[in-house]
Amino acid sequence: MAKSRRGRSRTAPEAVVETVDGGTAELRPDRDRPRGWTLLLDGAPQSHVDLDDPAYLDFAYQRRLGHIADLAAPPGKPLQVVHLGGGALTMARYVAATRPRSTQQVVEIDAPLVQLVRRELPLDSGWRIRVRNADARAGLAKIPDGWADLVIADVFRGARTPAHLTSAEFAGEVARALRPGGWYAANLADGPPLAFVRAQVATVRTVFPELCLTADPAVLRGKRFGNAVLLAAAGPLPVAELTRRAATDPQQGRVEHGRALLDFTGGAQPVTDATAVDSPSPPPAVFS
């Protein structure tokens, strides 16, 4: 129990559990942050939100996406962002807080999940965030040509990224929606032998000539399952600054780029709509 300023005890927040299209969603209170919440789906942590500080990013992969959003334009300049996959709308909140007047479109297929998040973790009424209930690729197809400064893909069905969001044709749709100079960032999850991530690098390279990959060094060495953030563009990327930020993160990361990234890919072949498969399932120990 906690006490209010007037000395009366108030009940600490309790978890909220509901069935959504993707399984069982749980909003679990963060005991270290008074208005912080973690979203879990079927027991797997998906994202974290602090309603008092939407610029706070708890998960390492979200901090890496945050670095990308920070560097996508001069500080404070509004962006036009497409988020494929909504979750708790963490990254949309981050962009809205750090870049006021940004215009954002979120595509999330799970309508009951969106309703839960909107009810329990409401968005600021002044934020220009539109949430569309649709499949990520179908929603992307409705984005006008050249509209987005940044497209962020963070889509999981259960704990796996659906195959149709991993192909060269999908990457081409992302490129169509980006303005000249725009960036594409994707959250990927994989483990040894990293066949999925290697193939994703090869696939996205068929559309975007400049790429870099950021992850925990142990993940990049194929020692454990984890997240890797792939960043792609038609032009130069701020690799040196991303490397500096990754190295100083509380969960230190490494950035692969250029020849090192080509070597990492190891001859993996691009995938198409005809050959793409879902990303691998994480081992049970990841969430235990």
C-alpha cells in the first residue's frame, strides 16, 4: 500500500489482464515507476510505457529505435512516421514527446489490444497519432507514395514476425512509402545460427543500398536469442553516432555496417513472397 500526500493509503495499481486477438494481454505495473506499465502477450514482454515520461524507453531494442528516431532529422523537427505494429504505442509516444507536431500513423491488426491500450494507457489528446486496425502490409499499401520520413516495423504474431512482412516485395513497399532520404527501421528477433537475420539483411539490401544492424554483441555472435534492429536507407546513415550510442547504452550494443555487415550476412540469399517464412520461435527459456 502507498500513502497519498494527505496521509490516506491508496491501493497500488494492479495488473490488467484481458483476452485479445493475439492471445492473453497483460498490463503489468512497474513497481519502480509510479505510472509505468509493461505489456505482455501470452507471457512474452512486448513493450513498456511510462505515462509520466513517454520519452523513457525501458527495453534495449526500443532505445535503439529511439536513437534512430532522434537522428532521422535535426532535433525537435516534426517527422511523418509510420509504425507497423502498435503494441502499447511506445515508439509513437516517444516521437510525439521528443518531436512535437509530428504526424504518425500506426497500423495494428489486433483491435481489442488497441482498445485495451487506449483505455488503460491513454494517449495525449494533442498528439497527432492515428491508429488504423489492419494487417501491417495492407495498411502500408494505403500510405501515399513518398509520405513517410521514417517507417518502423515491429510486428509479431505471438513471438514471430509473419512471413509476408519479411520479403523483398514488402521492402519495396516500404521504399515506395518513404520520402527521398527517408529511413526504414525493423525490429528483428532471432537466435543461433541467425539464419533469419542474415536473410533479412540480404533481402533488404536488394532494395536499400545502405544498411546497418545493431544488437547485443552476444546476439550478433550467435550466442543467444535476442533482438536486432536493422536500419536501411537509400543514402548515408549516421553509423558513427549510432555506434557511439549503442556502446554507451545500459545494455551495450554493437553496430555492424559495410564490409563487416556483408561478412556477417555470410552469403545468405534474399527471400521473396514465394519463399519467405515466419521468424523463428524464441526458446522457452527466453521468457522464463
